Amino acid sequence: MIDAKRVAAAIAAVPAGAYVATDADGTLWDADVGDDTVRCAAETWARGTDVEAYLAALAADYGRGTRLAAEHLRGVRPDVARAALRTFFAPRLHPRRWLVDALSGAAARGVNVVVVSASPRLAAEVGVALVGVRWPVVAIELDAAGAVVEPAPVIEGKVAAWRARGLPPPALALGDSPWDVPLLESAAVSFRLVHAGADPHRDTPLADLD
């Protein structure tokens, strides 16, 4: 397991004006807001949604599955979806406290912290708000016609979506899964963390790390 204090120290060393790219699900928090978007849809605006069929599609083709999660927001008013997602996520999403603290400290001194997620943009934005921060989000979006905007930030697409926005290579990148490897390899310094749900320090503030 990568030492949390070492990661925090690396974040503290990123100079003002540089960029940090961080995954969301499993990295910033222990939930999967893409999967939970589908579960929320099944309970609210799209009752009868087959969640198991979605999970099977995700297991069979991760790239297609992540896009399917975003497609469950097609035609739903953003304010309606946002309110429903916030209510659904709130008891299920637990931030990796020390990491959020470290990134918040970096942002406060001028580091650009950007969340790069393979979940729907609206879901990732709700998650970021629940964590209590206001960082920009690069995630899966739908255009006016309801189609997924490409390049979608999935696997190699995380790097492509980052570059498509004209952002410089990140000074530091954070992730927790094999799907994050291309993003991690695009940064000068990177850390692949254990999933937030398995982090013994998940609920520990940065100031209280042993």
C-alpha cells in the first residue's frame, strides 16, 4: 500500500499554477457514482431500469458500460437529476478525507486540481459537491442530441479528453484502478492508490495521519 504521507508530501510539492489530475470513483471517494446513477434512475426517474443488465454490460465492455451510465441521464432535466443524485449519493459516498484535505490545500495555494472521471459529468459534479470542494470536472457528457461527447474520458480517453480541453500535462496524477493507468502515465509524478474503501485512513484528516 502506498504511504498516505508520501502522497500528501508529493501533492504539497506541486508548484502553484501546475495541474493535478485525479480520478474520482475509488480515488477521491469509495462510491462508484456511475453505477449509482443507474441505481438512482431505477428508483426515481426511470423506474424499471434493469440494473443487473447494465452491470453485465459494464463487465463485458467497460468502455461501453461507462457510456451507458451517462445515457441513463438522457432526456432528464438536470435539476431533477441533480437533486435525485444528491439524495441517493449522500449516504453512500465517503470521501478519502486525507486526500481531499491534501488536494484542497494545494488548490488553496494556486494548484489547479481537476477531477477526471469515467462517470457521468453530472454525477461526478454532485460527488465533488458532496465532498465539499469546487474543482472542475472532466467526465462523460451528452450533447444536445443525447449522444456521448467524444473523446469520452474512459481509459486512454482520459488523456485524450484532457488534451482536447487544451490542458498542459499534469504535474501529478492520482488513480486507483487499471483503467487509470494511461492518465497516470501522462503525468510527471503519479500514484496508483488502493481503492478508497480499502484505505485504513479513509476517514482520517490529513492533520491526523500517523
